[in-house]
Amino acid sequence: MAEKTSIHGDLRLSNITKSYGDFTAVNDLSLTIPEGSFFALLGPSGCGKTTTLRMVAGLEEPTRGTISLGNTDITFTKPYQRPINTVFQNYALFPHLTIFENIAFGLRRRGIKDVKEQVDKALELVELSHLAGRKPTQLSGGQQQRIALARAIVNRPALLLLDEPLGALDLKLRRQMQIELKWIQKEVGLTFVHVTHDQEEAMTMADTIAVMNEGEIEQLGSPADLYDNPKTAFVANFLGQSNLIKGTISGNDGDNHIVDLFGQKISLAKNRSHAVDNSIYAGIRPEKFRISRLSTPTSGNLLSGGKIEDVSYIGVSTQYQVLMPWGQELMVFEQNDDAVAPFSVGEDVNISWESGFTFALRGDEDAEAGMEVEPEEIIEDDE
Amino acid sequence: MLKQAWKSSQKRSSKTMSKSGISSPRTPYLLLLPGMGFLFTFFIWPIANLAQTSTQTPVAGGDTGSYEQTLRWKNYIDAFVENKEQFGRSFLYAALATIFALTIAYPLAYAIAFKAGKMKNVLLVLVVAPFFTSFLLRTIAWKQILGEQGFVVPFLRNLHIIAPSTTLTSSAFAVVAGMTYNFLPFMTLPLYASIDRIDPRTLEASGDLYANGFTTFRKVTLPLSMPGVVAGTLLTFIPAAGDYVNAAILGSPETKMIGNVIESRFFKIVDYPTAAALSFTLMATILILVTVYIRKAGTEELV
Amino acid sequence: MRKVSRWFQRNLIRIYAVVAFTYLLIPVAYTIAFSFNNGGKSNLIWKGFTLDNWMNPCGAPEVCTALGNSIKIGFLATLFSTILGTMIAFAIGRHKFRGRSTTNLLIFLPMATPEIVLGASLLSLFLTLKINPGFWPTVIAHVMFCISFVVVTVKARIASLDPRLEQAAMDLYANEVETFRRVTLPLVAPGIAGAALLAFSLSFDDFIITNFNSGTMTTFPKFVYVSAARGIPPQANVIGSSMFIIALVIVILGQVVGRKRAVK
């Protein structure tokens, strides 16, 4: 058993495909997760993220491709032969064992000597030492979550997999656990691979996020990269909200393209364009927009002829729907910082933004990809 | 489309699960072998043997109880014609007992599931408890309670509810009542199990959507408890149709059921072929009724 | 008046339940009461209270022989049917294999066959094989009809088991055998215990199948049936009542232990 723990290093998935009959859950996926990182696999239900995780854990075998950890090929080894532990969705704590025995389970199987000491340490880490003698059913959801984490971490795996670990917690507890998980990861220095459909959760915790859709990786990068400069409509819509406006590149101006949006000209940094030809979607995040009354002078890009359609006050900001002359409604988030008097429905306005915030996607994309995400539990939850 | 794909993926995943769970594909067969071997030897083989016995005829000039195979299919017709009354009675009594038991058990199960609160477990124990006193003792207790020397008959006679010559035992009424009583726990438990699984919020939702109490029962409670109804009625009807103990203890010669006939053919008359033909007919009839019933009720997954 | 009728309406189902329970328990109460009857051999009419029957339950001839046989048969039938049935339940509940639906059918059939047919067919087989009815044929018969009930009970427990628990065990370095021993088996154990209890009570209480296959050997139900004509000795009531009380105690203990486990 000793050689097991000596396996470590980057996790490498090479050309992994997993199909069930005609259905391909994961399609030719290649991915390297560096040792020590906090990595998130983010995507909607059925995008293949859980299947990917289960293949890494050894609970599924890939149809094609290899999985290796450091220099060791682990594609077909049994789950108990891998130095990888999982925090399961809904925790899967053993109901017939005490909390102590739950955490000790892996240590005992591996024939570790100082079980008590290590379990106590793990309990201390999650701050639940006083619950060692209880049974899992007597614990609250948040406590169970921490025990599931302790049960995995105590084994010091080369890789810790988290399968929607916070999905069953309420919002407030989830926020708290997000911060705690991140802290624990730094503290123990293990590689964490975190599967989630919650973009906010992924962005809060991970240093690198892979956005998955239909069995493939759409884009990989740091949370800021993904948000500020999405490569596809799916990423643009799945991570936060985006306004995507159809347009054509009509000219160049140094490092910028000149883009024609329904007759109005704006500029776009060339290095922020993922388009392949002149047909594009110009993308702007709603909070980057500024609304101004017709008389107010503006800088940067400007779209005129808007009319306020709807106003929702939500505390930190006010959200406006602005109807543009070509019939599209744009979403604008304005800070409630009293710089401008609030606009009211029916008012004629202009919209402006710093040209550096514009990104561009291929014009042949589905502008609504990634917008509607079906409820998680029905499909992703296997069995 | 996606759902379907996922379903098939689930199927596959549980397959791989069991593959990685317990290694060899031979494992299930090894697990099945002893038990299934036992059932083949002591269930299938006897039934086949019974089928074979059913067409035998007495050896000419042989001892009582010695028979030879002559493939006399007419045994079935003879046996049936001779005992059609008892056949009819068996199914009639069993059907009546099933209906009565359902009528008594449904509200009882409903009360335990929804109205018992903390008493739930205690009440469940009380339903099962009589089951542990020998059912023969309980049946005989009824005979004595309702008999001439019990207190019920004189009481009813004094009140002129029954005529002085009327008895409660030795009657069809007593036999059906006895069966109803004996199979009541078998009806109540599956009913309870499926009613207890109903989310009470569905009943509230039904009320919220303009259904009165009766409509809620008919459109929500009853359909949701159907698996329990089917299981309970089967667990009552099947043993009731083949029962002969209630008829023997609580009945009279006029209430003989097919079970009594089979028993006496076997032990008193030593007419194995007729007993076998009757048993086989009884089993076949029940199986057909059960199959039709399960199809109609639409509950496939019973076992 | 209105108040009364409203109370009645609201509590109708509770009143109904009380009546139904009375109906269920009257014969049990009668049986227990008459176990204290100083009624001599026939025990038909109440003749006065006595503890003699309880002090000397073997006082009536044959009662204890019959009881002993029933307990021995019940024990053996429970042991074998629980082992065989649990194995089948694991095969069906944990594996996909060819012939699964045939297996399910073969498990269902004995439950859908009237006892009298089971009893008669087994007897006719034993007669064909020139095996005399008696103790072992009865045990075999009981194992046969108990297996299906064990399978159904254990299978239900296995089905309610979250497969993720087994996956978690394997994730935590338990191999197949350890996973089964440390996680699967302990979690299915209450189902197996329940199945065993059910098998014992089915076996102990069985009359029809036993009557066909036991020959001259008596069992407790057989003894009761045979002596019914001339009156059952009160000692039989003592044994019936004891069974009731023992079963009650086992069930209550099971509940208390279960609750304690949940709390501790």
C-alpha cells in the first residue's frame, strides 16, 4: 500500500471519451491539472463533468483515452488502488459508523498505525472534534459536509475530488463553506478538483476553471479571463450575463477593428476578437454599460436611440432593459451611486461603454447558448 | 432525448458498477445456484410431478393408493364437474373475504399512516401482533366466542336481534368472517407501506385545487396507494382461495371449499389423481386471475 | 349537538381504527384470558382463575413435544431459507445478468401458489420418491415456502441502499471483500434480521403445508387443530400467549435498540 501514496504529480487526461450506447458523455477530452491547484469543472447538467470526475475516481472506465497521475497510468486501476479521494454529492457518510469511524475508514483500510491521532487532527481541521462519537444522521447538512471532507482529506490523497459538495446546503452556509474550503486547500496543499454547475461557486474558489458543455471543454482559464474575455457564446452566457449584438467588421484602426452594429460604429480591440471572419457578435457585460440622457456627452463606444423598457431596483444596483432601434433589448446594470438620477420607463437614452470592454465572438454562433440551464439534480445525480 | 440518453447511461453505469463492485460475471449465478436449485427441486419438480399424477388411473387389481400413468385427461373434467360447487364457493368466499378485508384495512392503514402521530410504531406492532399467536388458536377462539357457549349468541338472542334457532358458527358467514380476520394483517401491512409513502402535501395540493375530500381520495390517494391495494388483495385472495382450515373449523358440510376436498382426497380417500387434478386446476385458475388482475391494475413490479 | 357531530366527523377515522383494532385483538385477548382458566382438559367454559397452566405448561400430554418440534423446524427452516434467500436477493439486487426476469418469476410463483397446492405437490413427490413424510420433509417444505419471503424482504433493503456508500468505501481504499464486509453487509443486516423473523413466524404458524408433509409427527399448530374437536387444553393457550408476548418483546426491543442507535 505504501507505493500508492508515492504516486503524485499532475493529473493528465488524454483524449478521454466516454460513451453509453449512442450517447457520448465525454468527447475526446484532454486536460492537465497541475499539482497543488484548485481546479473547477464547471458546466450545466449532463455536460459530462460528473462522468469525467467518476473516471478520475475510478468509478467509471473511459471508452477511449488514458488518465495518468504523474508518470503513472491509472486508467484502469480500481478506485481503492488510486491515491485519489472523493467528497461525494450528498456526502455518502456511512450511516452505521460513528463520525470517528467514518473518518478512520480509509486509514484503517490502508493499515495506518496512528489512526486516532490523524482522525483527531482531521476533526480539528474541520472544527468538529466534539462530534466524534455521533452518528452521521445526527449531524446537520453543513456538519456532514465537513465530515465528508475530513474523511477524504485525512488520507492525504494526491488528488481530492469534490462532486457538487455544497449543492445540498443553503445559500448562506454555502458561501461560508466556499471560503472555508479554499482556506483548507491552502492549508493542506492538496490538488482539489471541484465539479459544480454553480458559476459563482467555481469563480469564488478555483484558480483555474474549465467550462464544459456537451462533453467538451469550451474554455479554460482563470475566473477573470473567462469572465472578461469569453471565447464562445456558451461561456459568455453561462458565466454571468452578456449582451451579444450582431455586427460586421467594417474597417481597421490600428490595434482596433471598426465594427458596424446596425448602422452604428463602435471599436473593438483586435486581440479581444475570437471571430474568424467579418461576421461577429459584439459582447458587452451589462455592468459595463452606462446609460445617459440624450444631452449628456459620452466617451468610448456609443449606441444611441435606446428607450427604457423596464426598471428593476435590486439594492446594490438597478437593472434596466433598454430597447434598441433594431428591436433588441439590452440589459444594463447601473450602480446606485447617485451619480445619475434614476431613469424611468419610456425615457429615450443612449448607451455607452469603454471600448476596451468589448469582446467579439464568431457571428455564426447561437447567441442564446448556455442561457437556459435545466435543474441540476434530475440529470446529473446518477442512480 | 437527453433524458433517454441519460437513462441508457445509467443502465450502463450500474452495469460497470457491479462489474467493478464484485469482480466476476459468474458471481450472480454462484449466488443463485443453491437457492434456485432448491426451488427447482422442491417447487418446480413437485409441481411437474403433480401434473403427472393428475392424469393417472388406479392400477387394475392393485392396492389402494397405487396408480399408473394412462394420460387420462378426463380426470380433470371429472374432478371439476364433481366439485364445481366447492370451486365456486372457494372463489366466492375468497373474493368476499378480500373485499371485506380491504374495506376494513384501508381506513385502518390510512389512520396509522396519517393520523397516528407518535403512536405509529405501536399501532403497527399491534397489527402484526395477532399474527404471532397461532392463527389456529385465534380461529378457534372465534369459534368459541361466537359459539353456543360464548357470550355473543345469548346476548343477541336476548335482544331478539337473531332468532333463537340461529347460530353464528357453522355458517358461510362464519367462514368468510374467519378468513377476513385471518388475512387482515396481510392486507393492512402492504396498504400501510404504500399509503405511508404518499406525501401529505399532495393531498393538500389536491384540496387547494378544488377537490373535496372524496374526490381527493378517488383521484390522488387511491391511485397513489394502488401498489399496496394490489399486493394486499393478492396476499389475501391467494391463500384464502386455497384455505380449508376456516371452513373446517367455522363451517359446516355446506360450506366446504376446494381445499377441504383436496385434503380429504389425499388423506381419507387416497385418490391422488383427483387431488392432483384439483390442485392443478386451482393453481392454474389463480395464476390466470392474478395475471389478469396485475395487468389490469398496471402494477408490474410487484416482487 | 353540532359540536358533538363535528367532533365525531373529525375523529371518524380514529374511532374506526379503534373498532378495527378491537376486532383484531379480541381473539388474542380471549386466548390469553383462557390460558388462566381452571378449565381442565377442554377449556371451553370459564371455570375460574388459576396460574397452574402457566406454572406447568407441559401439563397436557404432547403439547411440549409438538412445541419442541415446531421450534426445531422453525429454527432450521429459518436458517436455511435466510441463507439461500439472502444470496438470491444479493444476486438480483446487486447484479445484472441473463435470466433475471425468470429468476424473479420463480421467486414470485411460490407466493402465488396456494399452500394446499404446495403441500400436496411436495407430498406427492415424496411419495413418488418413496420418502416417508416426517421431520426433514417438513423442514424442506418450510424452507421452500420461506425462501421467497426472505428474498423479497432482503431485496427491498438492498434496493434502498445508496450505491454511493459502496463507491465511497472503495474510494477509501476498501477492496471488494472489505466493502462488502464493512459497508454492504452491516447496512443490509436489519433487512436480513427482519426476514429471519418473518421466516420463523411463517414456519412456526404453518399448518396446511405441514399437515401434508409431517406424517405422524406433531407440530404445535397440528396439535391445536387435532385437539380442536374435543377442546384445546389451556396449556396450548399458555404457549400461544407466550409466543405473542415474546414476539411483542422482540419487536419492541428491536425498536428501542434501533432508536438508541439513532440517538447515540
